[in-house]
Amino acid sequence: MAEHVIALDQGTTSTRAIVFDAGGRIVASAQREHEQIFPRAGRVEHDANEIWTNSVWVLETALAEAGLSVAQIAALGITNQRETAIVWDRRTGRPVHNAIVWQDTRTQPAIDRLAGEHADYDRFADETGLPLAAYFSASKIAWILDNVTGARADAEAGHLLFGTPDTWLVWNLTGGSRHVTDVTNASRTLLMDLRRLEWSDAMLEVFRIPRAMLPEIVSSSEVVGEVSAVAQLRGIPIAGILGDQQAATFGQAAFGEGESKNTYGTGNFLLVGTGERIVRSPHGLISTVGYRIDGEPAQYAVEGSIAVTGSLVQWLRDNLGLFAESNDVGRLAESVPDNGGAYFVPAFSGLFAPYWRPDARGALVGLTRFVNRGHIARAALEATAFQTLDVIDAVVADTGRSLEELRVDGGMTRNGLLMQFQADILGIPVVRPEVIETTALGAAYAAGLATGVWKTLDELRAHWREGERWEPRMPGDERDRRIRMWRKAVRRSFDWVDDDARILMGTTG
Ligand SMILES: Nc1ncnc2c1ncn2[C@@H]1O[C@H](COP(=O)(O)OP(=O)(O)OP(=O)(O)O)[C@@H](O)[C@H]1O
Ligand SMILES: [Mg+2]
């Protein structure tokens, strides 16, 4: 009997395939990075064809590594970087432009224009759960239609399709027969009515996007088709789709109201379940779909999205050359006892939650002759912990309930110094599960639930095991002082992007 599930995790920096057994344990995996394309300041793109090729390669490689045949795989689950927009021609299967990645800020002027034209733009948030921001897919799709020659006419004629990476991959895996996305991904486009879970005609009109381009919205756990286009995987049912952050929440078995997780990857994303209720945040959190099991009501969540955390480590590595591997940031940070007075606000794409300040840009402040590379590495790691604190403060303000501990996962949680500092700054324990590949695990869970590998959420809950725990140790007055310094630094990053900056950078830079 088929008792394994394979998950495809199409992330911002890399694509992974992981084979899990029925106990939720990793049997085999394969991973490949793709190119980050920065055509100019503020722009971030991916080659959708490279993402497709890498996906096929990691799936085939992980399966071979596991030594399993297709018949032993019950289902494929897909999870993906959210909001990233791909537009392709259904006749040729070819993208008409590179994928515009969620961090890309090129559409900020269009967003500003819309905000000016629609005095009632609060209703966008009411309808979609999201603030009007360049982060979400809608303005990126509109940009492609407005800037690629012939695209708008082709879209109106029904030739072009839009999708986030989940949609693009399912379409390719099924040989172009299924054009779908799940509710969690759809909830990140600024185009879905959050209550009805359907595309919103009003939002489509605002962004001038033809409805025919949009995929069908399906549940997160449901058989949507089977693989036909890749020989080695032919016949495997595609049975789960979740945006990466929702998948990580699912993989942490945080299914219920009030349960949460914080993922430390390219950016950081904290999700707290709100059950069947849509909770509106006055404190800068987004309302989003957590997951939906086929035939059941959708489960909602509030989310604190932070654009830059792990990618700041990559920036220190690639743009400053401070070290050769991301892992080395810990050693460099440990070469000094504290940040030496330096604070780093990584507002590279503006600031997301809880500030939502597109006018902010990165700031490294508190510099003196004393500050060295070790301090800068430390300030960069601390920035992740401080940004998380800001988001958790918003959660507490919204829910009136403090967190007892923080469940964490993602690549940056390998960094013990950061995890200890996080516990210190929050004043609560930080807990990491045994399996830190929770994103892939969540997609596997969704797919396995739809195909009978697992029957209930409680069965999945029983898989969760504590791996490591960090207890807070910093005295309260020191903690408060550092937090006040951080907030001062955040204010220094505001009001940077103005007309001068735009003209000098040639974009929204
Ligand atoms: N030891 C470390 N200390 C600090 N940061 C680290 C360490 N190792 C990896 N990172 C950072 O973690 C991030 C990778 O984490 P992870 O693998 O969870 O992300 P990812 O899932 O690949 O991201 P995405 O899904 O967005 O592509 C990178 O940004 C990297 O800089
Ligand atoms: Mg990821």
C-alpha cells in the first residue's frame, strides 16, 4: 500500500522535494537554488522556467533517493512562495515575463495612485483582509499587462493565465489540464473576497485584471488532479496545496484557534489561528486563510509578515562579503559580546508588519569608530528578533492574550545565538520541533489527509515532538532599554523614499 507522501516546497530562494513516511519522518530530500534576478533597485524576479525545471529535478531526485516507486507514493503536496506573480500564454506554456517576486516594490507608484483615487480604500481591507500594498499579487499582474507588449490584448482574448508558483507547477505537472490555486494562496492576491472565498469582481475592476486569467480556487486538502507530464512521477495524485507560511503552520500542527508559529526564512511570518472567524487587526496584522479541508469551513488566521530577516544574512554574505556561508554569521556575531551600539533596520522593501511603511529604507545606525563586522553581524541577527517582537506585540494588542511560548521553525532557527536572543527579548521560551522542515511537512499532511494516509488532525498532532528550547535570561531593565533603542532606530528608517529618491534611483528604489 502507498504510505509515503512527497512534498514539493517551492520557496523564494530554493525548491525542495521531501519524501515523508506515515509517521511524518523525512525519508529522503533534494534541493536546488534558483537565480535571484535584481534588474534594478526595488525589482526582484525569478525565471519561472528555471523554477519548473528545478521542481522536476528535485522531485525525481528525492524519489530516487528514497528508493521508492511511484506506486508507493500516495500523494503529492505542493507549497510555495506566496504572492509571486507568473503570467503565461496557455497556447505555448511560455511565461510572458519573469515572475515578479513578492519582495518587488516596482508597483508602489501604482498603489499610491490607487490609494489617491479611492478615498474609501479601507473597503479593500474589509473585502480582502489585506492592506493596499505592492507586496500582494494584484498590482504585479497589472504591471505585466501594462508593460509587456500585447499582453493586455492577449489577456482579454483569454490567452494568458495568471498563477502563483503553486498554480504554475500544477498546470505544468498536469500537462496544462488544471489551472487551480488553493484558498490560502488566493487570499494573498488582493483579489479574493475573504468571506465568500471567491474572486472579487470589485477588486478585479480596480486592478483591471480580466477574470479569465485567474485560476479556480480549490481547498488546501483535496485531490485536484494527477501528474501526467513527468514520466517518473506519472499518476501521483496532487492532493494538497498551501502557501508556504500556512503550510508551516499546518506542519507545526497549529490547527486550532489561538495556536501559532513563527517561521524564520527569507522573511519571517508569524501566524495565529482564529478558527472560523475573520479577525480584523487594528495593529497591522493581515487577515488571511489558514487552511481549508475539502468539505469543511475555512479556518482563518492573522499574520505578521516581515519582509527581511534571513535575506539580510544573505545580503551580508553576497553584497558585503562579510562571510562565505550563511552558517558563518553565528561565528562572526559571537566574536563580540553585544552589538556595540549598532542597530540595523533592514527596510529593503519598506517595512511590512506591523508598520506598513513603503517609504522606509534600510538603516544602520548608532555607528562609531568602535563598531566592527562582528557588531554588524550581531545587529543583523538582532534585527530579526526585534522585528518578531514588534509583530508579537501587535498580536497581544489584537487578541488581548499574551503568548506562553513561541513555536519556531525555518533555516534561521539553526542559529542558537539568535534563538537565545529571541527568548531574551520576548521574555518567553522559544521552542523548536524535531522536524524543522515544517513547510514541506504541512504540504505533505494536507495531501496525505486527502488520500487517506492520515485520517484526523489529532493523528497529526501526535507527530509533533519538541526538539530544542531556549529560556529567557536577560534582566528586564536591560531588555526594555534595548527595545527602546530598536524603536528609535526604526523611526530613523522612515520617510526615506520621496520624489528625490525615486528620481535618483530611476524607480521606486
Ligand atoms: N546559521 C544561520 N544563521 C542565520 N541565518 C541563517 C543560517 N542558516 C541559514 N540562514 C538563513 O535562513 C534562510 C534560509 O532559511 P530557509 O531554508 O528556511 O528558507 P527558505 O525556506 O529557503 O526560504 P524560502 O522558502 O523563502 O526560499 C536564508 O535566508 C539564510 O540566510
Ligand atoms: Mg521556505
